[in-house]
Amino acid sequence: MHIAIIALGSRGDVQPYVALGVGLKAAGHSVRLVTHENFAPLAAAHGLEAHTVRGDVQAVAESEEMRALLAKGNFLAITRFTAQAAKQAVQQWAEDGLAACRGVELIVAGIGGLFIGLALAEKLDVPFMQAYLVPFTPTGEFPGVLLPVALPRLGGGFNRLSHRLVRQVMWQGSRAADNVARRQVFDLPPAPLVGPFGSERLRRLPVLYGFSSAVVPRPADWDTNTHVTGYWFLD
């Protein structure tokens, strides 16, 4: 199978997907890693075909402005900053991603490539598989990943709601950029106001989680189509 893995972000966002690509290639698949130009040597060093998109998120993540926001711990301010950066770059990412994904039979992405990956899958009419590094599927067993660790235990209903809140924070920060890509590059209608989380494409294939169940036990309320595989590590 010809697979494209979309891995956008900093080194910590990208490297596990290189490892996933190495595993898929070892299983007999043809793998393209769609990532930023600065990570092409990493992909090539591990035998993966790299298709690059313009821009360097690592440089944005290490900028003085981002460091100052991280020091303050204001997640909403960080989201606004990254959303503005993404809005400026998304048309290039969409154009480069469209070229990179032509001819593939499956698109795989996690949080960093979720929205552009879904739009590409819709445009090219190919299946889309979710592959995350942190819990993103709602559960009643623990709250969403962006909530403070010291938050009081407020029960399963609150926990499930918090995951949906995290999704909305991420989506609303990305919605303007996603609309630019859909309208100007893909010639697609905009995603729903509350995001593409109800898309049929998200229900067709298994969901993969690249962490260990010894660190984050698999929630009992996740369905059988959701798999915790262990960490995706490079040798």
C-alpha cells in the first residue's frame, strides 16, 4: 500500500512518525513522510521518502515570542500565536501537501496534521487514519490533555466534556487557516463550525495511539477500533 504520513510541527512532533513510517515500510508498505524541509534529512537517514512542505515550525517554536508565552503558561495566548503562524503558512502547506499525496492510497496523521490531512483525504478521495501521540479520543477516565494535572477529580461526565473542549480549542484556533486551505487550494466547502470531528472518514479505520499502556492505561470506554500500540521509537 502507498501511504502518506503527515508529520508537521517540531522535532518531538515529527520523530515518532518517522519511527511509525519505518515500521510500516518494514511491513512491506511504500511510505512518504510529508513534513517540513528541515526534517527531510531525518526521514532520509531512516530510509523514508520525504516530501517537504515549506516552512519551519521548529523555528517558530524556538522563537523568543513563543518562549515568553511558554514561560507564562498562557495556553490561549499560545494558541492565538500558533494559529496566526499557521494561517500565514497554510496555503503553502496545502499546495505542497496536495502534490505530496497524489497517488497515495492512505493518509495518516495525528494532531499536527489532522485538519489538513482530512481535507487532503476529502480532496483526493482516499481513506484517512488517525495516529496520535497523546490521548485525543474522549473518555470518562481522565480529563483532556491540556487541562492542569492538579485539577480536582470531577467525574466521568466532566472528563468526557473536557476532551471535547480540548478539541474545540484546537479546532477554533485552526479554523480560519483550514478555511483558507479548503477554499483557495482544495476547492472544498468549509468544515462545520464545530469542526470535522463528526466526519465519516474518522470512523472508517482504526485509531492508533503511539504511547505505552503502562504509562497511560487504555481507557475501558474506548471502542475496540482504538489501539494503544506502544511508543514509536527510532533505534
